[in-house]
Amino acid sequence: MTFEEARAQFPVLERYAYLNAGTNGPLARSTVAAVVDQVQHDLAGGRSGQAWIDRVFALRDEARAGLAAAIDVDPELLALTDSTTRGCATVLAGLGIAVGDEIVITDQEHFGLTGPVHASGAHVVVTAGDEESILAAVTPRTRLIATSHVLWTTGRRLELERVREESGVPLLVDGAQSAGAIRVDARPFDFYTVSAQKWLCAPEPMGGLYVRDPERLRVVSPSYLAQSSYESSGKFEPKPGAARFDSGWNATPTLAGLVAALATHPEWWYERAAETAARCHELLSSRVEVVTPPGHSTLVSFVPDGDPTQLVADLQERDVLVRELPGRNLVRASVGWWTSEDDLQRLAEAL
């Protein structure tokens, strides 16, 4: 598949320089067709019967395998969720984090992680978003380190293998800006979340949670899909692996769309995304202050010359879509494998 053929899957790119996959990725024609086909099937045939149930669980198996492949883990160790936030909350509850426990987190995290962490009741130690600061903040009381693989603000990629090895503390990784954007091997980590609507270009809401050792994590809020069998007393046998942490019934059209979306990415997607992000960094560095370290991620965040809210609005008027990072005086461009040189030139010229 050539770049032009791969890019042509996304109609939104015919008009916009779409540089906001860090929020939601572009939708392909085949993804939307899969969603619509499933809705039409349900409209005409109903949502009942063994064939329909078999179809749902086949889609769940495909979705689980696809999300697991995106972070290079065993599908048996991946739970289907509806978001990174849900995955983070599942881990915190399952670990039994409570008052008196300590969690180390950085000051560069999204509320999807900070919200569940602070709601846990633990003592939260907030440190700078770099490996040295995280490691220096760990104490004998630290039960968990919770941080992003790629910081949603600066686009910095953390060396989390080092953090896990040197700290010896369980690690919960927010993979919202890494899974599907850069090549990921989540196996060394304890927990890793996926937001499928971003870099994997799936419909929302859809996500995943990798759990390296499912037996270590309690099932605190079981969905119907968490059990292999149950009794009227409420006692149940959890499903094997991470499926016991499935957050519930994902909409069947969304599952169909996710499976289709996973098939839209060419073999060279990670390499192309990295090259294009480097080109974006090069173009913008001569015009504005870029805060993203070169070669770290597919996010390129910069300090605007004026008001960031106004700049984002002005760029949208010119069909260039980027994101303001509220309260940080930063604007962020999200560069995917589908991004063209023309998209980058349009952003650079507008600045």
C-alpha cells in the first residue's frame, strides 16, 4: 500500500490538515462502513439469537487480539475497557489503594490518570515529568508509580523500563499518547492502558488494559462479562486472564468499527509517523519555541507567540486542526503516519 493509497482512506484529510489525533484520530471509510453495517444488521435482524451472540464474542476476541498486538502483549492479558480512565480506576481499586498508601505521579499527567489517583484516597506525591524526579520521589511507602509513557503536554517519552527496574515499584502506565503512535512493548510493565479512539483511529468509546499478572489484582467492580460462572449468593468464578477486568458490554457497532480500524494501518506506520513528526519539529522550530524533545513522540507541542485559544481558532479557520493545552500556554500538533508534507507546510505557513 502506497502512502497516497493509505491516506486516501480518510475523507477528513481531503479538506483539513488534521493534526489532532492526540484527542481523536481520523476515521476511515471502512471503519464507518463497519459501524453502519452492524447497525443496519441489528436494525433488520434484531439483537438476539445465538448467531448474534456468537458474532459479538467473535468481535470481542478480534478487538482484544488487535489491541494486544498494538502494545505487543498476550491477548489473554488484555481487558476490554471503554477508556484509559476506566483502566486506571480498575487498577487502583483492584490494588486496594487507600489512605496511608503512597502513589508517585508527575505534574504532566492528564486528568484521566490524576482523577482516579487522587480519588483513591492515597497520599499522592507529585513530581516533575522526568525519570530522575520520579525515581527520587519513591520511598518505602510507595505502592505504585502512575505516569504516562508519552506526556500529553510536552510529548516527552519517558524511559519507563528504567523507572520500573530501578524503583522496583509496580508501574501503571497511561498509554493514551503512545499506543498506536509509537512502537510499544508493554510486557515489562505491570499495567498499561490503551485509548483506541486516538492513534488507532477507532470509534469512541473504546480502550484496553494490560495486566501482567491478573491474579495480583482483585475484581472490585465485576461486570457480567467478568465471570465464568456465578451463584445466586453473588459468589463467582472469574474468567481466566485479564478478561475478568472487562469493563462491560462494549457496543457491537463500536467493536466492529475498532476491528475495521485496526486493518487500516500500513506496515510502515510507525516509521512514517516518526519521520513526519521529525519534519514537523524541524519546520516549527524556526518559527516558535518547540518544547517537545526531538525524536520522542508523534506530539509536537510549542509555545505560541500570542493567545493559544485564539491561535487554535485562527488555525481552524484555515482548516488546520491542532489542540490547545489548557492552562499551560501550549499548542499541540499531533502527527500521524497519514500526515502529509502539505499538512505540515499549511501549519508552518499559518504560524
